[in-house]
Amino acid sequence: MKKKLAPIVISFGLIGLAGCSDDNGSGNSENDETEFGSVLSTSDAGDVTTDDILNQIGTSTVANQTFQLTLDNILQDKYSEEVDTEQIESQTDEEIEQMGGEEQFSMALQQQQPGMTVDKYKEQRITNAYHDKFFEEKFEVTDEMAMENTREASHILIAVKDEESEESAPQQQQASESDLTDEEAKQKAEDLKKQLDEGADFGELAKEESHDTGSAENNGALGYVQKGQMVEGFDKALFELEKGEVSDVVKSEFGYHIIKRHDEENIEDELPQIKKQMVSKKIQENQDKVLEYYKEVLEEYNADFENEDIRTFIEDTYLNPESQQSPEQPTTEQPAENEDASVEESSEEETSEEEATEENAE
């Protein structure tokens, strides 16, 4: 069952920065800054200067990196006392241990993002934490808002035979193939609902009968679902249920569902994570606001871009979104424990290299 948005965003730093390169501007492998100087090489044919290299790289890439590093520096200064860098490094060390040691962890990083090292990965995590603080402040989500807009759910999906399997494959990638017509699928779903009404165990039926292979392995569990995250019919039915209630048969573009809302006994423990999801959703839905907030913090810190070409590019791309179409906004997303139980994510949802790194590493 298709989702509009990816369900979990652990870290949403570096939003909108098109300059997320492999080295992330972090210097050499020993984490020491290199003093390049203005002339990099000399020969009888002439000198190679720093400007030559930067022009070879291109104004847009240099400007993106300049904008990114400027923001990184500002947000580090602004939130340095609120981010526990030692805790982040400790968490990363735990990830490394869980992966079987630094060698295995480094290999995983290299597969996802060539050139990435453990030290650079730690730096990214810390930098992301500064951006996280920034957006948590700008897009405030209270505990009450989080609980009101979140449900813990499971479902059983009875899919309908795909008449155009090749064209529809991307929309059904997590659902097993069905040979049921619409009428047959509806009838089967109604039969299962009857069994539930007569006392059958929801989880067992989901495991045995659901065509959503991802969630079926976990007794139909979808985890915590935010309002607006699922397709319209599913979303409406879920948020009309009382705690512990099971829905009637609900039709969606993926077939017929039976939805269960859980008691949400542990939702308070999950609130920090849920609030991060909601902030991420706000970021995705309010890109103009994101750029506006960036502009405000740059002005707060009297940021100025000395090179005219770089300044013009940054102003046109980031600081005047009303006059230019916003650039594509990569996010640093990572699936939660139950993301594999989701039926279908939007085919438009894209994952950045950094996101893939964190997902693989964890």
C-alpha cells in the first residue's frame, strides 16, 4: 500500500544542499586542514593555480560547497552547546561494533559512498545534528501534536490481479502477485473480516493471508504511521478507528485492506522519533520556508560571499526562491525498524547517498 512519504527521517540536516560531495569538504584523511596556497604547480608551460582548479570544478559546485560549509559553520556555532558530540561518536562506535568492527563498517561505507571514511561519517553525523537542532526550532512539534497525528497500525492486504503487470510493477514491488479479480479479492477480504469478528487472531491471519509480504512477516505490523502518510482511503479509515478497533474492509488502489489500530501503549517512548518524522515532513512540504530560514540565519551571522559569481549563484539558487525554482532537495533519511513492513513507498521518494550510508551502517 503506497505511502506518500518515507515513514522515518532520523536526520534531516543538510536539507537543500546540492553540494553534498564524497569528501563533504572535510579536508584530508587525517582530518587536518590542508593549506593549498594560490599556486599548486609550476612548469615551463606555466603555473596551475587554485583558481584553475576551482574553475575546472565549476562555479555551481564551488558555490554549493561554499554555501554548505558556511551554513555548517554557523549552525555549529549556534548549537554547539546543545549537541552532545561525544554521544554521537559513542553511538557510531556502537554501530561499528554491531557491524563486526571498523573494517566491515568501512567497507559498508565505501559501498554506499565511495571515498567515505569512518572519521568523515562521524563528522557528517555531528554536522547533521546541528542542522537537526535548527529545524526542530523552526518547525516546532509538540508532544500533543505528535500523538494526535500518529497511529500504531497493522493491516491485511488482499491484492487484486494486476492487469498491466509490467506498467504497474513499480507500484506493487512489495506486494506478492495476486490472481484474484476485484470481486474475488473483495470477497476474500470480507471472509477474513468475518473470521476476525469470530475471534481469529489478527497477526496470524496477516502472516498467512496478507499479500503485503513486507508487513506479513511481522504479523501485518506497519509501526507508527503519521496522518497523511498513507494513501487516502487507508489513511481516512485508520484515523477514524478507536484504540484496539479493527476496520471494515477498505478499498485502495492496491486492493482491499483490513486495518487494526493498536493501543499505542508505548507511544510516549517513541515521541522523540515521531517528532523527528513530523519535522522532516514539514521540511519536505515547506521548501520555500526552509530557504527563508537559511536566509535569516545567514543574515543573523552577517554572512557575505566575497566572490561575485558565487554570491550571484547562491542568491539566485537559495536566497531568492521566489525568483528561481528551488533546486532538488536531498534528504538524509533512514528507515525505522518497521519500515520494511510498509507496503509501498512513493515511487517519487529518493534517497540521498548519505541516507543510504546511515541505513546500511545501522
